[in-house]
Amino acid sequence: MQKRNLKKMIYLLIRKVDVMLYLISDIHGELHDFKKLLKKIMFDREKDNLIIMGDIFDRGPDGIRLLEFITPFLLDHSMELLLGNHELFAIMFIKGMLDERTWTRFGGGGTLKEIKKMNLDARKRLLDFLEKLPYYAEVSSRFFGNIVVTHTGIDCNNYVMNRDGTINVKKSIEKAIHNNQYNFMIGTDLHQIPDVDKEKFDEYLIVGHVPCNRLNVDMSNKFYRTDYYMCIDAGAGYKEHGGNLACYCVTTDKEIYL
């Protein structure tokens, strides 16, 4: 791994190219579209990085195949995967905490069938992998300063305050997960809390989870931007409502849609 990181540094020094950092959320098994989007942004694993903000499983046809496709990128650290609620559903199903009917109702029928084909060792490996996924990442932007990247956002019942009266976003996420992981991972609090609370966030947030057409006044699937957070779920899991796959470039503040 150290050799690959050294190779990447040498490559950047020689080429003197811009390193692009991208964010994408809620791919929902759309492997074909994901590959198309990577081509559109000319993703180069030697220099670029992509954070996948959860929900690679369910609704679309190829959740498990999508995980298999991104695994080499995860291993060389050109991509990072965060936990989404649909990965949590897979964890709960494998552990016997979620029944087939409920998960199917959440759009997990295809993923469920693939997991049922796995032997016990393969299921255990998948469970071990999923349970180690981080809940958030922190990145730096010249447009927004420090950014917390996570799947759902923040829970108003689990604020952690800093001494200066601001809300510590990272510690609030950690507290919410500790108190009730499931409620946090399916929650939508971020979009309902008053601006007086959002003004206190000590870091900007970028999230997915809620399709943007449910947030935008014009019901479009364009990214939903506010002064305090951005939602980048362009609705790939809801193509019947005009959704599609899109990603956000932290480096350039650009939105890229298929």
C-alpha cells in the first residue's frame, strides 16, 4: 500500500495535475450509470478521489456487483465508502434483525436475493466489511471550509455543543449513532430543524439520503443547496420520478449530472 501511495505522489509531481475530489451518494445499484459517470468526469484513480456517501445497495439491479466493482478502488484508497441506511439494512438482515418482507418493502429485494445466494463465509465477510464502514468523513473546501460528509445529516435530539455555543457536527453525529444508530440512519432531521440551529453548525454538511426533488421548491433533482448544508441525492433510486445519478466536485464546486 505504501508503494502505491508513493507512486501516486510521484505521478502528481511529474504530471503537475489537479487532484479532483468528488462526492456521490445514493447510487442504489445503478452500476451501469455509475461507470458512465466515472467516464464523464474522467476519473483517474492515480490522482483523483471519490467518497461514496452510502446507499450503494437496493432499488437498482446491481448493488452487490457495484460493491464488487468498487472494491479495488477502496483497496487503493482512490475511493471511500460511507455507511448508508441501506447498508445498515443489509447488516441487520444478515444478523437476523430485519425480516425479508420489511427489507423488500424498503427496496432491498434484489440485494436480499444476492445475499441469500452467498455461503456463510461470504456473508460473514460482507458483514465484517459493512460493520467497519465509517459514518462520516471530513474534507476541506476553498468554498465552504471544513466539510463533514455523511449520509443523513444530524439529529436535533443529540446535539453536542462547543464552548462557544456552536453545534459540534461530528460529535453530534457520534452521539446520535451511540444512542440509536437505526433512528439516526433513517432520519431526516437536518431538513426540518430551524435555521437558528443550522446557523450554529461548526462545519458545513454535505449529505444524501433524501432525493432532492423532495427538497427543491420546483421539485427538480438538482442538488439542494443552503447556507448550512447541501444535499446531493439526485434521485438515482427513483428514476420513475426523473431521478438520475450525479456527483459533486469539491475541488471546483461543480455539479456533474448524467
